[in-house]
Amino acid sequence: MLEVRFHGRGGQGAVVASEILAKAAVREGKYASAFPFFGVERRGAPVMAFCRIDNRPIRIHAGIYDPDHVVVLDPALMGMIDVTEGQKEDGTLLINTSHTREELNIPNGRRTVLVDATAIALRRGLGSATAPIVNTAILGAFARACPEVGIDSILESIKDSVPAKREQNLAAAQDAYKQLEGL
Amino acid sequence: MIEMMTANYAAAHGARLARADVVAVYPITPQTSISEKCAEMVEKGEMDAKFMMMESEHSAMSALIGASYVGARTFTATSSHGLALMHEMLMWAVGARRPIVMPVAARTIGGPWNIWGEHQDVITERDVGWLQIFCENNQEVLDTVLMAYRVAEDPEVMLPVMVIEDGFILSHTVDSVDVPDQEAVDRYLPPFRPEHPVSIERPMRHGGVVMPDWWTEFRHRIYLSQEVARTKLLEAEEAFQKEFGRSYGGMMELYRCDDADAVLVVAGSAAGTAKEVADKLREEGKKVGVAKLRVFRPFPAQEVHHLGKKVRTVGVFDRSYTFGDGGAMFNEVRSALHGQRNNMKNYIGGLGGRDVTVKNIEWIFEDLLKIASSGKVDRTVEWVALKDGSGRW
């Protein structure tokens, strides 16, 4: 079973990202479930969302405490919480950032992939400079960084899931995927 | 067709596929998206129902009782304080013999405020005469709504049914749901044709005074219908299996219980986690099983009795507390096992949104295995994962 945890802020699309990832996995014939951390959601508040993917139906209805992969939609959260808490050693840490690994002070040993999803989202007109909607861009990056779910099913899943700006969201995912070519 | 959706949307699709005629609702977390989805489907013309936004849950249930008298198939959903506010009309729906189907996204009741999942709201309503079915996953929620109408509207039953889904844990989790075709559902679920519909042409009076000389017989009839519902539930599931290829183990699903040294009786979403843990422990040679308590009303006393003959050590997980001697499910199980020499222990947990983790259930199974080998129950009721500093959790 593959377990993924998303860290973001209310309004950035972390919950929708977890759902799009689950739908993409199901498109590939797998089973998946997605759920948010059930807090009192407010715009701007730190939020977590989770996704489980497996080759058989998902029966566990408990939280995820030791995820394989961790996706960070807002790097500012990294100063507040330990985003790698409980993460498996061989999992990938995917961060939306314009900074370098050194600037973010990420310890050695953890496979880390950085992508400027905010810049991509803004270029594609998704959200505003103060509140960019980065979830589709980061999912494009996820398809490159993590081998478990392919870009085609992520794109199909985005097409079904985003309520507005469908072309821009698809383009953002493709931009991020291309940017990480050769990873 | 497989679609990804929450249990709340699965419940709404159940109502659509059942061709519910009247949907009367009042929003409350975490049920609200059931009502919203129904409203959306009615607005889009995908669901041919009269959608009524009421001023309270009490009014929603009252409206459905009236609509059902006319012959409408009726649907609503609620949670928590909404269910509590309905209490009076829940009992009236039973006395009026109205086959209303209502998903409940089970939640705490305050105070203080807590919007998260547990079973206190539905357990508190266990004595009102509704059938109560607990669901493990989103698929079971949709399927159970369809089965519920078939049982509720059976002329020998004519009682309302609660379809219970764990608040947030199912209500807000997206999972695969095989949404059946309308034609298949129409084959499975015939239209609601009450024996005595009320109409302008056939005016009649319902719900007047029943004097002391008949009240006992009146209540006894409800008791008999609850008893008949046992068979009807099994028949409805068998027919469902034939039409859709899915079933859920009847009143109580036994998972790896046959040669078990200890079993855990558990209802709702935690049953899935418990099955996963049982598989893991079985691989380690530990013989544990899960008895998923699916139907709580009527209570499967016979099934529990047989389970107790097979397995000596029986734990019961309650996601609520009833301030008697142990939780409600525990007491029902203990009563069904009366006179047998079972080791029994009650575990209280998963309250107010606290996660029921794999580790929690592993600990419970290990505790039960200890009891099974020593034959000694250290205490009757254990509140699990308390922050009491005991370090046990």
C-alpha cells in the first residue's frame, strides 16, 4: 500500500489534490481512498490531506501516520511543523518552492524534489499572487517525482475534477511535469 | 460504473436510484453534503423528487411522515443534534408505520461542541423502533439505502430504517463506489405501493388516540414487525447479491472467526481496519477474528449466541457510552451470551473524532488473546487510548 500526505493551507487545494491523485490511481485499475484531516477548515489555516493507493480495496479507515511520500504545497509551513514526521525513509518529499535545498535546510538522506509550482500556477492564471492555486501544478510534478501514478491518468483526473479553468490546470500540471524532465 | 465519491454522495445517489419522491432536509455537519447533493440532482433534473428545505429536523421528519401517508417514497438525512431534535418524530414515524429511509452521518452530541464522528447520536436512538444498519464503507452505504427501502416498505415490516455511516471517516472520505444502473435498481426495488394511501378521494384519519385496551397490542405489532424484519433483511440482501453481485454478511458478518481464539465485535468503519489487523495477526499465527455488527436493530441475538458457542473470548468495541455498566453494544452482546461461559470485555474508543488506529486494534486483540489464554478478564470496561499517562497506549 502506498500512503501520501499533503500539507497545505486552506484554499490552496490540498484536499482536492488528494482526491485527484486517488482518482488517477483508480483510472490505472488500482484502488484508492482520499480524505482530509477533519479539522475546522478556514482559508489560510494549515491543512492536511491524505491518499491511500493499493492493488486491492482499501479497508483501513484510520489516519496515515507513516506516509511514503509527502507533498508540501506551501513551504512556509516547514518552519512551523515537521512535514517529514513519521515519513518512511525511502519516501519522496516533494516541495513547492522557489528556494534551493540548502536554503530550505533539508537534511541529507531524504530524497527531495523541488518545483516552483507557485510560479507555474501564476503563469497559468490560477489564483492570485497572495493565494495561488498550486494543486494541479504540484500533481504534475508528483507524476514525475513518484513512479506510482502516471501523468496521463493525473491529467485525465484533473479534467474530471477541476470546476473551472480546465485548460489552464492541465497546462500547469504539464508544465511542472516537463520542468522536472530527466529527474 | 465505478465512481470516486464520499459516503455522503453515495447516500444521495442511493436516494436518486431508489427514485425517492420527497426529500425533506435541514442541514447539519457532517450530513450536509447528502442534502446538498440531492438538491443539486433535483435542480439538474437528474432526480425526480420534491426537495423541501425545512426549518428544522423535527419538521423534516414530520413532513416525511405526511408525504409517506400519501404514498411517496421518502428520504432525509441527519446527524447529531439534528437527530436528537427529531427524537419525538422518530417515534411517531414508527407508530405511523412509515417506511422512511434516513442515512445518519454519526457524530457526537454536545456540549461542549464537537462536530466529529462517534456513535452516540444513533445509539441514543436505539430504542425508538427504527431499524439500524451500520455501514463499513461508501459502497455499503449506497447499497444499504437500496436494501433499506426494500425491507422498510415490505407490508409485513412497514418500519423506518437508519443507514448509519461514520461522520467524516466515511461521510467525507472519497472511495470507489460502483454506482448501479437505474434499470437494475428498478428490477430490484419496485415502486412504493402502500396498502392504505391517504388521498383527497379517500380521506381517513391516522394517529388518533389508542386507548389502554389496545395500546399493548399496537406495540406488540411493532415488535412482531421488527422480528419479521430479521428474515426480510436477509432476503433483501440475498436478492441484492443476485442482482448486483455484492453482499455484506447479513445481520453480523463473521470474518476469520471459525477457529478464532478471540473475536472483536465492532460496527461501522472501524470493522474494516479490524479486518486488516486480523489478517496481519493471522500471518503471525495469532488466531483472531472480527464480527462486524451490521444490523443493530433488530439485534442479531441468535447470531451472537452462535458466535459465542464457537469462540470463547469476545471483545466488543463501542464508539459511544451509555452510562450503565458498559456500552450499548457490549450489553446487547453480553445479554445474548447469557448463560454461556464466554470471557467478555468492553472497549470504549473512537469518541469525538479520535482516530481508531491500527495500533489501537492490535492492542485490543493482544489484550483479548491474553484473556483467552489466562481465562481471566482484568476489567469489564476499558476506555482505550486515554491520555492518563499510564503508557498502556
